[in-house]
Amino acid sequence: MQVIRFIFLVFVAGCGTEGFGTASSPSPDAGTSPDGALADANPLDASPPTDANPPFDATPIDAPAPDAGTVAGVVEVVATAQDGANVVVTNSTHVYWTTLFGNTVMRASLTGDSIETIASAQVGASGIAIDATHIYWTTHHGFGTDVVMRRPLGGGGLETVASGQDDCGSITLDDVSIFWTCTGSDSVFRRAKSGGPIEVVASSQIGAWGIAVDDSHIYWTTINTNTVMRRAKIGGAVETIATEQDFPHGLAVDATHVYWSTHVGSTVMRRAKASGPIETIATEQGAPRNVVVDTNYVYWTSGGFIGDGTIRRRKHSGGPVETLADNLQAPTGIALRGAHVYWTNLIGDSVMRTTR
């Protein structure tokens, strides 16, 4: 059984502590979408994909990028016994995460004072996102049985945003819409938070996985065709940010750049939104997964199936790669809140944090 689980973990990664309160009972599934029955998926428009930005040779931010070693900081355990702790988000009061093998959506206070079950029986709980009123997540199980779900932060029944999905990957939000990827259907989707039809942002995106949005565009990665793509929210042609990226996985954006990891290539990369060369932030990162950014740094999770996982960062302006935590077991999700960075350990079945 452990061998089967390890093989599945490798595929997925590629494609409470003592003193905590007990988890609350899960709420029932309301079984309906926000506005009732779902409409058929409709494309934004019929514009064919085009390569608007041909790839450039990768250029380092500055060369070389030596590893500065471990940055002083205490690693704290937020939660343990979280079977396949997967992706993590935070708000001002809580940290939320999915468990890939526990099939749950969980939350705890930012310091781990209490652990609660938001939802159970969410087979292959995967991506997660949060806004001011709801927590959203996807499932990654396959065979057209996956769902996109949400639940009010204040409690209440579960709501089905989308059903009949095939291998949902990542999920993100803006003020009005929900966006997600599906590797099984090779598509990127969106639906208004207020309900209405599901829209196809892009199809034929083989292995669509990571996703991010800004005010004007939707960005995603394709783990099978090794690209980073985008499309304007108002429609138009699909644009290529980068090609030949060797299994691009995690994705993040800020005001000026798009950032991603290459899980097989073991790099962290970026490119300016306004075009220009692809830049290498870090190499030899041992299968990096997810990426987040703040004003000064880009952070990522990497490695760890044999206990050699790390949380690392590098300044946008260049300089050394810094290690915030090491000797981790498959660190996967990553999120920032206040003075801390939070992450999940997929093999270690735990949620942790340290100062940044």
C-alpha cells in the first residue's frame, strides 16, 4: 500500500498537534450550484490560440545565485496527521488546506490553536482559494467525477460550483469570478461567483495545471506541453508566455512579472508581463512545486520525498537563494501571512510555518 501511495504521490506532485481541539463534524453537501442547475460551458470567444510572444533564451536575474544557507527562524507545527496535506491558503484569522488522501478541507487558527473540518468526502481534495466570504476548492480524482466546491466562511451547507469535471488542478479567484484548470479535459474554466454558465477560457491546453489572475489576464501552465500561457479576461487570442519549460507546475503573478516553477527542470523562472526575456531565478531546486511572491521576494517549495525538502526564497532584485526551512517531507503548498510563511508537507502529513 505504501508503494502504491508513493507512486501516486510522484504522479500528483508531477502532474493536529498536541493540545489542539478536535475537528468539528463536517457539514452536509447542499448539492446545488450557486444559482441552481448548471448551463453548458460556453467559450469566451472562438479566437484560435496564437503564439503572441515567442520564447526567449533564459537569462539569470544575476549570475550566479549562490545558496546563502539557512536563514535563522523557528519552524512551528500548525497541524499533524493531515493525510496528504496538499495546498494551503490563509486569511487574517485562519490557515486553510486540502488533504489529498484524507479527502478533506481543513482549517486552523494561524497559530494552530484549533483544527476544524470544513468538508469531508472530497475525494482527492486538491486546489484551494479564499475570498472575504467563502472557501473554494477542487478535487483531483479523474474519470469525470471531479467537482469545484465552496462553503461560506461563517458556516453553512456546501455549494457545488461545477460538477462532472475531469482531474481538476488549481483554482484562483478575482472579485467576480472563479477560475480553475482541469488536466483531464485539458481546459481552463471560469464561472461567476454569482452563478451563471461555466465558460471555457481555453481548450486544448494539454495538462492544464497551475493558474493565476491579475486585473486583465488569466495565466496557466500546461504540464504535458511544457508551456506558460495567458488570455485576456475579455477574450481574444491565447498568448504564449514561455515554451519548453520542462513540466511547469506552480504559478504566481505580481504587478510586473509572471513566475513559475519547473518540476522536472528543477528551476524557478519569471518573465515580465510586457514581454522580454525569460529569467532564471533559481536552478537545481530539486523538483520545485508551488510559488508565491511578496513585495521583495519570490518563495517556493521543493523536493522532499526522501526528507530533503526545502522552503526557499530569492529577492526580485537578485542575490543569493535563501533557505527558510529544510529536511522537510515533500513540501507542496505555500502561502504568506503577516510575518510568516506557511506550507504543507504532502508526505509528512503536516502544516508548518516559519518567520520570513
